[in-house]
Amino acid sequence: MFPSNPHFSGLIGATHRAGIRFWNLGEIATNGIEAMAELGSKTPLDVGIGRAIDNGNAEHLLSGDGIARSPGNVTLAFDISVEHPFVTLVSMVAPSPDWFVGVSEMSLFENGDWANEIVVELQPYDAGTDSGNTHNAPDDDTVPRIPIAHLEGPPLAAGGIVAPVGTFTFRRQ
């Protein structure tokens, strides 16, 4: 059953160097990804990004609005540099136990120049931190956590296929 109040949390992420990962498919979610995926919270992920900025591994914290009622859209303008040409950006799919959308370590620099536009279809991910399997499942921590995975089953699967739940469009200004 489709929830009566579908929405997305605020955007949170960073521009950064290659090899810097705030989350990755098949890896265990950090506390920051858990808080974002379960609660829509930008903290403690923003604290981890701040440490990466302090260490020179990231350049900009990206923080934007959410979508209060889906479908909808939100715009986030940000600067990016050749030294930090990768972007990681996430948002909670809500309501949900621990589902989110995002990109991890995606380069906006291609073939020696900045991409004019990149459109990413957003497949939902399961953060592996909560065992609920419906939109409004009660909190049921997964202990131990399991790796971040594509969400492949009900309630988002229709005919055995989970369709994208949105898009990120990165457009050069």
C-alpha cells in the first residue's frame, strides 16, 4: 500500500576527492547514514563531512531542502572544483524504516571537462539498519547491521520490479 504522506528528507552530502566514501552499496552504513535513512537527520553525517573538509578530503558540505509532499522537486546550487570533482548526496525516502536515495562518489568531471548535465534515476536503497519492511513499520533495529543494498521487494516492488523513485539532475550553471 502506498503511504498517504510520501516525502523526502532534506538533502545532505559533499563535494570531495576520489576514494572518499560517506556510503557505498555493499558496505555497512555509518551512524550518519543510519540517522539520515531512519530519521531524515543531517547529523551526524554533516559532522563526518566536516571532518573530511578539515582533513582536505572534501571541499563543500551540501545541505538542501527536502520534498514535503512527493511528487515534487527541490533545487540545490553548489560549487565544485577540479581538486574535489566528486559528489555524494543522499535523502531519506519517507515514510520508511531505513530507505534512502542517493549518489556516492559520482564524478561531475568527464573527459577533461565538467559535464553539462547528468541525470541519475534514483533507485531506493535499504540502509541495513532497521528490519522493518513496510512504509510505517515500527522501529526494529537490525543487529548486527547488514550491508547497504538495493531495495528489491515489497512494498516498492510492482510485478517484481522496483522502479526509480525520483531523479537527481546535475546541471552545470
